[in-house]
Amino acid sequence: MTGRLIAVVPALPLHTAGKYVAGAFIVLFAMVLIYVSIMAIRLSRMERELGELLELAERDGEGAEAPLVQRESTPA
Amino acid sequence: MYGKGLRALSISTVAAMTVALGLVFFYAPLEAEQGFLQKIFYVHVPLAIVSLCGFVIGGLLAIQHLRTRDSRWDMRSYVVIHMSLIFALATLITGSIWAKGSWGHWWVWNEPTLVSYLIIFLLYATYQPLRFAIEDPERQARYASVFAITAGAFVPMNFIAVRLSTAYLHPRVLGSTSNLPGSMALTFLVSFGAISLLFATLCKYELTAKHTRSQIRALRRRLAGEPARAPRGRSAAPSPAPTTLAPAGRPAS
């Protein structure tokens, strides 16, 4: 299978043009990689912020638990 | 909201990019004149077309913003133009590499396609500073939309003007795909599809990230007992749409 594949594919003349072609494709992949890295940094920041908010909500929940129960038991 | 279908889109993009790379290096024949160097064509030209289409789409989204006054359209226009600018930068870099390999120079000033593309790039490079210069979010969105529409109309006009110019040194692609052998045309179309999918995926990621961040901010303000739309500092990014956080005990509509 691999032998047949190699037989049909064109030879890749990497002598002079190779570095330019490699450069062009590396530019594209580097840009995508940089973007993914930026997204990863943003995601970790959002995760940290969500953790802080969860802590804040838990603290608020502990403080407001008693009045909330009282409110629920009161008929409208 | 924006994250819907993101996984399927990401998987499609990776699959399309893999297929495109396979076709470029193992299926498409070597071009008679340029040989292996012509492989840059399969990345450079789709990047250029997608970035130019992105600028036009940004203008159309801006029209929608001015019609509806809905800040979500401004956000979409901003993200599409932002991404198009990144793709345009990639186009300029890959184009320069191709020019160096083909013509022996990184840049040729008497080539209208190159210079006109650079003008479009520089025009859109002023979009972010324009936004940043205006502090009031509503005025910022309105002015940015006007800019996006005007510049978006300039893109096809510029394209036609270059077509009508006399110098034809730059390789022609649109309108001449029928001149390409079948295998090259197929590879080009797959590469174009893959780059388009990459563009759509990155835009969707950006929109999802911005929307999530605005929701987190709204949640923080709500937990702190502050108003839902607090005044923000100077920023080039659009003001997020009013986030519908449901009151405690009631789900969001």
C-alpha cells in the first residue's frame, strides 16, 4: 500500500523551492498555533474567573440561605 | 449560543485541512514553469480570496447593525474583519515568500495586485485604532459600521480596477480555473474550502469566547450587586450585547 502510494505521488524536489514552500506553509500553521495559544490563555483566564465566581456564589449562598428558606415558605 | 455546532465545525476543518494538504503534496502535479514552488498557490490564493470576502462580509454585517441597532451584528462584523486582517497578513507573508522564490524579490512595487492588496490591508489596519479612539460604545459601533461598509465597498471596486489595469504580471486565478488541469483545479477548490472552514471556525471560536467573557462579567457584576451594564473602560472591542441572566430561581429565556 505504502509502496504503491509512493510510486504514484510526484517526487518532491526540495532543492531550492522547498524552503520557500515550507516557509509559506509554516507561516499558516504558526498563525493558527499562535491563535490557539491565545485562546488557551483566554480559556484558562475564564476558568479562573469562573472559579472565583463560584466561590463568591457559595459564600453568598451560605449567607442568604436562611432568608431564602423563609421566603419560600411564605405564601404568595 | 455561539458555541452551537463548534465541535462539528472544528472536526470538519481539521479533516478538510488534512485532505487539502494530502492533495497539495501527493496528488496535484508539479506545474511546468514554477515546479514545486507553485504549491504556495494552494495556500496563498485561498487566503487572499477568503480575507477579501471576509472584508466584504464584515461590511454586510455592519449594514445589518445599522439597520437593526443590535450590537450583536457589530460584534460579528468586528470579529469577521479582525479575522480577515489576520488572514490578510498571512496572505502578504506567503505572497512575499512566493515572490522571492519566483521573481527573486520579496516585494515588487510595479505589480498592481500586490500594491492594491497592501492598500486594502493598510486601510483595514486603521479599523482597530478607529474603534479604540472612540470611547462611547454606541458611537464607536456606529462609526465602525460606517467604516466597514465604505471599506467593504472599496474591496470589489479595487479588485475590478486591478483587473482592468494593463499589467498582467501577477498570476490570474478567478475566471481562469478552467485553464487549470482537473487535478490542480480540484486541489485548489479543496484548499479553498479548507481555508474557508478555518476562517469560519476561528470566527466562531472568537465569537464564543467574547460572548462567554461578557456573560462572566455580567455574572460577576450581578453577584457584586452592581448594575448589569456597568460603564467600561476604553476598548477597541465592541460593547457586548445585553446579557440575559435570569433572576435567581428562574431560567433564562
